[in-house]
Amino acid sequence: MNNLLGILPSDVLVHGPSKLLVDKYHWHEPELGIIASYTPQAKDVLDHFGLFRGVDQIEAFGQATVGSCVPFLEAKKQNCTLDDLKPRYTPTFVGLGQVNFHNPLLEGETFVSMGHIKFYKFRQMVCDGRIYKVPQGLNLDEYFNKFTLERLKNYDLHEGFTLIAEIYDITGRAIKK
């Protein structure tokens, strides 16, 4: 496995089905960054007036970035499968820097988490990134097919994307059980 493209997030993340906040991986360069999408459902906005809250956006971003990339790199390092790692490690969020929210996200509005890996060592990773609402009807696999690290670093997207949040220094670690 060269990257997470084509792999189901449920095969990577240990989060149960009610807390899994990643639908699909669209771009992944293992030691550099990742782009993944999610569309909030009714269960995600229950009792929150149809709004996908900021705390849930941070959780979705964390799952898409450090929660997905750490197990991938660790499986590669240990020359094992992602299933081999699940019973041996617990993913944890250990830190979060600054977060700036710009626009709301509602039920049914697809968004992408774009994470740039700043640091990875000893099963710990730090990412910066952004969340963008996706223009309706856009084929994300096609759009990100030829994406590059430079474009990721510059958040080079066409104007139909709407900036939702900027996230700095989200830190995750896989802790041995």
C-alpha cells in the first residue's frame, strides 16, 4: 500500500460507526499531507439546529489527518497491516494550537479537510490545515487527481470552495495498549 487512496476510512480508523467523521480519502502523500472529505448527517447535527459544530469539525480534521496518517506510517514502518495495528495502539489527540472559524457547516454540506504534516516521529504527528466547504456537484476524486504538495501548502483551490476553518498544530499520537 503506497497511500490511503482506495482504502475505506473505517479500515484505518478505530472510531465506531457513530463517531467516524471521514467518508473518503482523495489525495495522500504519506509523509507530506492528506485531503479527505466528510458530509455531516442528521446524527451529527442532532440537537444543534442543523449545524455541524466547531468541535466536530476539529474531530473530523483530526481523524482525517493525524488519526489516519499515523497508523498508515506506523503500519508501513512495522511492515504490517492496519488491522494488525488496531488492537495494539490507541489513537489519541494530545494537543491543538489555534483554530479560526470563518463560516458554518450544515447537515449535508460536504467539506474537505486539507492537512499538511509538519512533524512525525515516534508515532506522534503534528499537522496544520484547513477545512473547506465543497462546491455542490464537484467530483472530488477527479478534482484532486493531479493535486501537488505545493498546491496543498498554498491551499490552491478554485473560488467555489468556501473556507470554513483554519487549524494549527493538531497533534496526535498512537499510544501502545
